[in-house]
Amino acid sequence: MAAKTPLSYQERTYRSVQHSGLVASAVKMAETDLHILASETAQDQALLVVAKVRTEIEMYIRQHPLFLSSLMPLPLDAAAPETVQAMLAAGLAAGVGPMAAVAGVIAEAVGRELLRQGLAEVIVENGGDLFLARTQPSVVAIHAGESRLSGKLGISLRPEQMPCGLCCSSGAVGHSLSFGRADAAAVLASSAALADAAATRLGNEVADRDSRSVSRAVGLAKDIDGVAGAVVIAGDHLGAWGEIELVRL
């Protein structure tokens, strides 16, 4: 597993297909780097969606520069593109800036468009943030930096929980901005944009790698409307809440 990615689909090593029964596709455009597993090749369709969504976000930033730089929530904008509205709403719900939701919102836009086009099963991974839609139980491994728990636990998802977003923030793994010390803060929600923003917020809350910080972050997850569950790991400390079924790997 590449060190930069906190979450990986359990039926494969990082960015390879092993026993998933799905076909792999890769899409790269500027900072966006997607790994897609689907019931058939989806590269061309996904590339069009990524181009559209990135263009919408970039044009909105030109008109509203604060959208890119703000670390605080910004007001909703009914005139904004749907993707931008989702990011604004996620930021407001989680108490973070809208760009905290960018990886999740792109993953979900691609995944939902592929489903709309008739693909039966889709997993889209964008820098460790996942949109999943499967018809069978699936397990996502949690990679948590230098924690002894890293790679030893997974989150089990039932078909009725999907489509969903499962996103992770880390102060020890990856390139995403985090002000906390969590090795992994993973959030489950029906919206990948919300899961991404909420994971950032939870990760920020882990000021120390101790049980008190972990408990505070997990407690916060309960107050974010739309979050279905969360798991936080800092060092040897773990906390979980909600519709999270942890399994040993």
C-alpha cells in the first residue's frame, strides 16, 4: 500500500485488481488522480466527468477566490454549480472550508455518473477518499501511518449502506491539509463530499495522540448532520461510533 493513501479497497493491493471481479481504470488530470473499479472499463466516461467538475470548480474560484483559500465555512450559493453547492453545504455541516470536500465530491460525481450510465458496480478512489456502490459486502482497510493498528483493521460495508462515501483524513499520511495529529480519521456518509469534509474536521480535533483527543473527535462526529459513522485512530488509541463495523484483517 502506498504510504500516501489512508484508505484502500481491501480486495486488492493499492491500485491493482485482485479478486474484486471488477475492471480497473485510471484517470489523472492535474491534482486529480482517480483509481476506478467498475463492472466494465470506465476511463473515457470518467475523464469527461472529471473535466466538467474541475472546470466548474475552477471557474467558481476565479469569481470567488475565497472559495479556494477559506478554512472556515462559506455561505451557500444557489447560483453555483451543483458540485460547488455540495462542497459549500459539506463545509457548513462539518465546520471547515469548502475545499476540504473537493476529493470526495469529484469521486462521487464520477461514481454517480457511471451508475447513471448503467454500470452495476462502481468504486472510485481519489487520494484515499472513496465513493462505493457495490451489490455485495465489501471491506475497506484502514491505513493509519505509524500506528500499530495500521492495516490491521477494516470497515465492513453492507450492500444496503451503499452508495456511500468513506473518506479519511490524516495528520501523518497523505498530502491533504490537517491541523491535527490523527493517524486516521475516517467518516462514513451517504455524501462523499460530506464524508470528506467531516473527516477533515475530525482529524483537526485530534490535538494529541491520546484517548481524550480521540474521544473528543468521535463525539464531534455525532453532532455533524448526515454523518453515519466514524472511526478515529491516533497512536494506539481507537474510537468508533455509528454504522461502523470494524473487522480484523
